[in-house]
Amino acid sequence: MTNREPSGAGDSRRLIIRGLSCNLTAVRSDLARNGVRPLTRTLPSVGQTASRRDEVSPSVTVVPSWQSRLARLCLFRTYDLFTDGVSVGEWLHVGPAEHSSYLAVPDGGTGAGVLVLHAWWGLTSVFTDVCDRLAMDGYVALAPSLFPGGATAATIAEARELLAMHDEAAVAEPVVPAAVERLCGLPAVTGAQIGVIGFSMGAYWALHLSQARPDDVSAVVAVYGTDDGDYSTARAAYLGHFAEQDDFEPMEAVRALETRIREAGREVTFHVYPGTGHWFVEPNRPDVYNAAAAELVWERTLVFLKARLA
């Protein structure tokens, strides 16, 4: 995904607040009442990489640092906020095949590292948005594309076709550890160990990574994804978020995974969200997206990461 300039002008323009967007006219009045003066930055040409997190389109108003947090706090309950495809991080290349990867760094410049592994849709804005939100909460977040060329899919049929075109193990196997090396080697990352958040297919690789790199991974968040691995060498703590009605990850598989992790002597907490289906935390899946459950997933994840990556 390339940073792009939102279309439209005047009252139809969008205000981007660290990856969130609202109607500009309505927001400006609220910001003025709170004494917030927005700033404007410039965006590099398409294809260039922003060198700073506050570089955005000339037609976009940005609220920096503590002001962004104040604006988000004031507006979150008032407006229907949603991501607008505009990112505030930067793009890198990771692994021997130079897979595109998205990096988001907090305003403070440093923080604990979190690797974000996407679902079978590829590295879409849903998962780069996760990086942006993690950066807002003080983490350095890196999301590698597990598919060559940053390929993505919009439908289930396209995702199945994408998987059929690539040997998942052969493609992802070298990228995931390379992403760990890149993340751990960043000067911005503090601490000796990182956390990993995986969604569906990415959850499998997050769980696998904790077994393959036990010295590097201290916290794993699996979102509707399991595996059948051996956790005897793992050293991480595990948090799981699962759908109650899931044809892809039946409850028998979820409970079996929980049992294996616990029997290996690792800390594990799994949550099942009533009335939800697979992909329920992904806002671009309106048929299954559950906003209340997704927010609870986020709150629990932040508490977990804070406790394990302090």
C-alpha cells in the first residue's frame, strides 16, 4: 500500500488523526473548543517513503503528539471514526526476497517491539492500522508481507487463489524470522524480547515463531488462529482471541491448543467472544465485524503486552 492523498476538497476533506478520519468541518470546531491548533505537513511523491511519521498530504490536517491523543479521546465517543487508508509509518524491505514491510514508531522514538502478522488477505490497511494503533500506545510495530510483491486479496475466493499461487511455508518461513531480526535490530526497539500478534494465518506463524525463537519472543497474541506445535521449548506467555462460531478454527482445536500450551508449563489465557465469527475484529469485513468485541480484544491485548513487554 502506498501513502495516498485523500480525494475531495473543502467540507468533504478528511482529517487524519494518527490513522483515524472524521469530517473536517465538524472536527475543527471541537478541536478549537479544546484549544488544539492543527499543523500541516507535506507528503513525498507517490513511491517515496516518508522520512517522518508526521509527513502527510498537504490537504490533510494533522494533530501531533499529545494533541492527537487529546483529540482522539475527545472525539472517539462522538464520531464514527474509521481508517481512511492513509498511513503514518514507513515502508521497509525484509528478508532475502525483500518483502515489503510496514513500520510504525511511537512519537517518543523508542518502545518495545511488536511483530504483526497478517491474515490470508495479505498486508492490507487493516494490519498496517494495527501497527499505527500500537505505535500510538508506545510500541515499535513491524508488519511484513508474507506474500511476494505485497500481494493482497479482497475476497475469500481471491485469498484462496493467492494461497494456491504460493507455497505458504516456503514463502513465509524465511520472511518471519528475517522480520524478527529486523525488528530486534532497530535502534528504536527497547528490551531484549518482542511480542507477536497474529491474525488467522498469521496466528499460526506467531505461535510457530514462539517455538522456533524462544529467546526472542516473550508474548504471543493469537487472533482466531491455532497450530499443532510443540511448546516444550517455548518461553512466551500466550493470549488468544477466538470466535464462538468459526468454521475455520473449531472450538475443539482451540481447546486442544490451550491444553498443549498449559501442559508445557506456559502461561495461557484464551477468550471466546459470544456470537462472533472468523475475522470479527477486521472492520473491512462488515458481514462478521463486531465493533464491541474488537474493542475488547484491543483492550485485553494492550494490557497483556504492557505486562509482558515492560
